[in-house]
Amino acid sequence: MASASNPSLTPDQFIGSNLRVAIKDGRVVTGILTVIDPFGNLLLSNVIEESEDIISPPGIHKRDIGLVSVPRETIVTVSVDTNTHRRLFSKK
């Protein structure tokens, strides 16, 4: 059982959660975690990609890109939304 004082979470507990993944090249993708393969690569659905707008900096360019595979070695950080955090870390 996961708790805030002793987080013993497994990757499968995040399936179906909304994740925000920062990638080494500076892009950020936000989507629903669908699969984690045996190598730690993430498959996200309903993805929105955010990147620096090179045409009119310092703006952010957003686009819907659907289904995305994020290789493990490109991941910088993974964040969960507030609802997922509450579900996984609430004291029961």
C-alpha cells in the first residue's frame, strides 16, 4: 500500500494517469499513460506537445499529436496531475 511516508509505488499504478514528461531536447509532452514497455519507454495517448516557438520567441508552440512513444533515455522529468497525486499518496 502506498502512502506519503512510505511510497512503494509500482509503474503500473500510473497507467491511465495524466503525465507531463519533459524531454532532453526541451519539448514537453502531456498525455495519458497507456503503456510502459519492459525497457521503460512510455506510450502516451491524447498528447499535447509544447516546445519553444522559434519563429516568435519567447512564445510556446502547442500542437496535438495523438499517440507518442517516449524513449526512456530521452526523459528528463515525469510529473503527475493533482488528481493522480491525491489518488496515489492520500492516507487511507
